Amino acid sequence: MTSEFDLIRRHFTRPTRHTDLAGGDDAALWRTTPGHQLVVSVDMLVEGRHFFANTDPTDLGWKSLAVNVSDIAAMGATPRWALLALALPDADADWLAAFADGFYACADAFGVDLVGGDTTRGPRNLSVTMCGEVPTGHAIRRDGARPGDDLWVSGQPGRAALALWHLRDALTLDPGHRDACLAALHRPQPRAALGVALRGVASAMLDVSDGLLGDLGHILDASAVGAQILATQLPEAALIAACGDTTRARQACLSGGDDYELLFTAPAAQRDAIARLSTELALPLHRIGALTPPADGLTLHAADGSTAPLARRGFDHFSA
């Protein structure tokens, strides 16, 4: 029978890049770059809540790290070190090998060292603590937005929601778009390079994990501002093509989560700089609105010129 320590040695012990002491002791040792702050985040993925029991373990390994890399990127920081805690129903060697392959594929893609963690028997629960670093005073927080700033989002928010509805609710997706939606759900791509590039450009930022409107609410609260979303600027065309339903596409774009795109604000004077970043990174960056005085709240500006209030609809684990 495989022991806990055999499991760790076999599947989660590999050379590290920038760590003095990784697994095998009571704690890890590393040194941060002089003049930098340490950035730390933790996230859990729970079977039946965040993923289906039959989710491919390689995809799950990738995603368990990627969602944490995204949190570091959302601060404008560089991901460096991860700790992995696993609760598992059994020590299935094939499942673990596939999970480790996905996890290390993501670690290699973003230069992350796995430096330790823990394992136990229990309902499947994957928890990653992620550490990164950012030059002191240059982290991009949620409280820097000001009225008049533009509101931007990267990539294509909404695809992961369409994939979830496809798998859970049998929503029909166009074959030409289905794989891209499923990839967004199972293999999200953290915008690490964009996060670093937005230092000194973005005034506030976070990643979209619980839905664009729900997560935007955190910026509005922290910065004490309102926001107006421009309906004609929302990146909905690919979503409509994928599901054939404009209402569903709007819902996915504004309220769907799990895409891990970056939602950020920036002064209007930064538009040219952001356009250059979009070209350099080969990543669409969409200007979807502007920040307003707090009394204006959150509104949608329609194509006909009318304005209507928007609810901050996002995923909440204790109300959903």
C-alpha cells in the first residue's frame, strides 16, 4: 500500500528553480528579491462544488495551480512558490500521476516552484497557497480607481460559464466554439504577463473568478466609485456565436465566472499604452466602460442611449 510519504516522493518531488529548500523538511526556505514585497494568496477547489467528480485529473492539476497564479497576476506580481494541500479519498496512482502532470505543466509554464504541502484522506479537496513578489509599492490593488478611469477586461469572459452550462444543463454549443469554451473552464490561462505589464498603467485590478459584475463590485467598494458599462463594447460576439442566444451570452459575459481574466481600470491617458500591450501580448483588451462618482452606482448604457441599473450578480458560495 502506498504511504503518504511515498505518494509525495513519487508524484510531488521535483527540482526547483529559485528555492533554497523545498520539500522534505518541516518548512521551505526561500529568499525574496531585494526591494520586493511578498504577495500571498490561497484558494481551494472542492469536488462537487468547483469541479465534477469525473473531471480529467490532468486538467484539474493545471487548474488548481492556475487559479492561484491568476490571483498573483491580479496584483501585478510575479508568481514564484506554491504549497499544495490535498485531501484525497484514496491514493490512486494513475489519478495522482495525471494530476501531477497537469500541476507541473502549469508550474513550468509560469516559473513556479512547488515547495511543500500536505496530504490526508478525505473528500477530494485541493488547496494551493501561492506566493509571488512585486517591487515594493508597485502592487496593483483594488482601491486605486477614480471617477473618469476607463474599465477594461482581458480576453473572452463568459466562455467558462457556457462550458459549465453545456456540461451541467445540456446547453447546446456550436461545434466550432465548444472546444474553446471547454478549455476556458478546464485549462484557464492566467494573465501573468499582462499583470506585470500593467504596473504603472492600471489604477486598480482583480481577476474575474466569480463573474465580471460581482468582482467589479469589489473595486467599486474599495475605491468608492460607480461604473457605467457600455453594452456595445462588451465582448459578446463569440459568446453569441457559441450558444446562439443573446440573453445567455450577456449573462455569461457579465455574471459567469471561472474565466480568470483580468478586470482593470486605468486613466484615459493610458489608452494608447494599453493598445500597445494588447498587440505585444497578442491578447484582446476590451474597454467596456468607465468609472463614475459613487452616487451613480452600477449602470448599463444601452445602444439606444438609455441607462439602466445593474445588479452585482456574481457567484457566492453561501447564497448560490
